[in-house]
Amino acid sequence: MVSTYPVKVQPSGHQYLSIVDVPTSVSPNQQLLPVSAKVIDHDFLEIGGCDVKTLVQQFGSPLYILDELTVRTACQQYRDAFNKYYKGQSQVLYASKAWNCLAVCAIVASEGLGIDVVSGGELYTALAAGMSADKIYLHGNNKSYHELIFAVETGCTIVVDNWYELKTLVAILEQDEQDQAKKIRIMLRLTPGIECHTHEYIRTGHLDSKFGFDPNDLPEVFSFVSQQSRLYCVGVHAHIGSQIFERQPHRDLAAVMVQWLREAKQYNLELAELNVGGGLGIKYTESDDPPSIEEWSRAICEVVQNVCAEENLPLPKLLCEPGRSLIATAGVTAYTIGSTKTIPDIRTYVTIDGGMSDNPRPITYQSVYRAVVANKMSAPLTETVTLAGKHCESGDILIKNVQLPKTEPGDVLVVMTTGAYNYSMASNYNRLPRPAAVLVANGEANLILQRETYQDIIRQDCLPERLK
């Protein structure tokens, strides 16, 4: 099976699509555009067999576009790599905080993946999409009492983050007088103390983190859990961060976690699952060079097997939680270009009809993106401009100093690799309605998120009678 290679954005000259056959072993996380992307009629960008400009005309702008083939390809690459390189059982979980909605949850469920959720809302969505509760793992450093009750009722696995949560779960079970034999599946999240090179806001594995038990508390935690007859502790979990290109931190993490399994045996806890989290980075720019999905998976599988052999431990069920690397490249955001402002000898601003409300990552993490003009794919790149959002905020800059063809109002700008953390972090800043989203495949576009209306914006507003 082959796929079309993504757009290459040249430093000068033309933007073009190389229509060459490449193996599907090329991971979506190593590309800039979805695997189905190609140029039609010399000028127009097509994704999933759908012309992007036509999609904007039909569904409006801004518009999230999700390529189903790219999502499924990434799911299959993770699943197949773990089946290939790990001799024991394995389960890939989609870290749904990257993009949680009914359609996305349904796709990953159909590919045999489980789902990692971090709130009652994400849990509710996963269940509504048809995901089996035994494949759902609930995370979070401050789960509410009602979220814990909901999780216990559904039967999903609860990844316990701290002492308060652990003791709250025990109290919940003690209050359940109807089913004294009921046990709940839990995992214990621990902070491994492993540093990695990524943005400080998305590093979660170092000791100075809000997430997880301190590893120095491990004996006390294991001792406490071993005395709780209604807590079925199935394993341990750790996560070291996001957008990581280095292989060694994940190898170190896996080795540390196997040692935790060995230590648990001293407390008569036979932990059968080991969840190494996710964090594999993706290619946002041409210079980014992340490992492929297969390379990352192989490294994790090999180190777990090697350390287990050295420690004479049975292989645990191995879990991982990809989010960004599974869905980011599958998504793009299409905007309509509006006004232009040129400041001589300084810069030219080209304005789009969205910005920080539909993509807060540039202003939050200083994230860098690449863009193309979907209706001028063969035009030479003659302008260096700064893409500005429409919000009343000086920092609402989507991309600085991007090279584009000569643009005009009405052109369709496509920002690549926006499938992760764009919709999920979107807001109504300046009371802008959130964009619609469409799923594209085989020339068909299906609406998966309706565009918000002004009525939606005020739906939760309450106006006291005395103010009317």
C-alpha cells in the first residue's frame, strides 16, 4: 500500500506537492500534511478526495478538516508495532485530550484502541461513542468526587494520582452498601523524575510536577493499597511529557517502571499492567525530526522485555497513550484571508478570520506552524508575511514571517498539523463562535462538529429580572 507524500514548503520559489509513492511505514508524525493530501488542477489542495476551497464554501470558515485515512494509519502503525515487537499483551490507548469528540472516539475504537480520558466530560463522550468501559482509563490530578463516582459506576480503570484521591475512592467504596463484593480497577501514577527537552508547560515526568505520587512514597502507597480488599490495583503509570523527539528518556522511563513492578511484589501486589504514557513528538516544521511511530514503539518494547528478563519478571501487559502523534497531522485548519497591512521596512500583516480562539498554541506555547494557500498551490512564494488573527489582542499572531504566494482577500489559507490541541483548547474569546469540523474520506465530507452560532454563545447566559 502506498500513500501520497505531503506538501514540501520551499524556502523560496514554489510550494508544491511531490506526487511520489512512499511506503505507509512513513509515520503521520513525520509529515506536514495528511497522507491523502494532493494537488488537483495544478493549483488546488485536496484532502481526503475533497477540494479544500470547496469545503470552505460549503461548511464555512474557519474550518477544522480531519483526514480519516491519516488517523486510521497512525492507529494501525501503533497497534501493529506493539504486536510486532512485544512478546506479551499490549494495548494502545488514544490520549483523547488531543481531540475528544464522538467521531474521533468512534474511529479509534473501531481500530481496536482504548481511550485515555481526563475528565467526566471526556469519559462521557468516549462511552457515548461506543467505547467499552474496560478499555477506558481515567486520568487527572484533581478528579472531583462526582467524577470518581461516575468512573466507579461505569467500571473504567481509574489512574490514581495522589493520596487524597486514593482515600476518597476507599471512602466511596465503603459507602456502597449494595455491592460489598464490588472491586474497582486502579493504576497508580508515579512521577519518575526524568527530564526531557520540551516546553516546560508540557513536561510532566520531572519531580517538580503536579502529577503523580512521589516515588519516595512508593513503599507507603503499595502498603496501603495492599490492605484495601476492594481496590484491584492492576499496574503503574507514568508520563514524562509531550512533543518529545529523544528516545532515551522513554527507554529510561520503561526501565524505572519495571523496577516499580518488582518492588510491588514485596507487598504481595502482582501488578500486571505497565503504562508508559505517550509524548512522541511530531513534525510541525521541516527541521523537526521525530522518531517514527514504529521506531518509538520498538524502543519501548525492547527495553521493557530486556529489563523484565534481567529481573526475572513476567512480561506485564504493556500500554501506551499516544495523542498528538496519532491525530495532529490528520488535521488542518482552513481560514479565509482578509485585510493586509504593510508597515514599510518592518513587516506585512495578513489577517485571517480566526486565530487564538481556534488555535491558542502559538500564544500559549510559542508553537510554530507552517501554512499554504489552498487555491494557489503552484504559485511562487513571493511574500514574507506575518499571519495575524482577528482577536483584540496584540499577541494574536498565528505565524511570524511565513513565505506565501501573493495573497488576496478571499484566498483560503491552510495551517497544517492542527489536529491536536486546537479544537480541544478552543475558546469563545471575543465571543467568537467555535468553528465547524468535517471528517473527509474517499471524496466525502461529513460534519462532525457543528459551527457554533451567536445563539450558542449566549445559551448559558442568565439575565436577572432586575436588569431587564
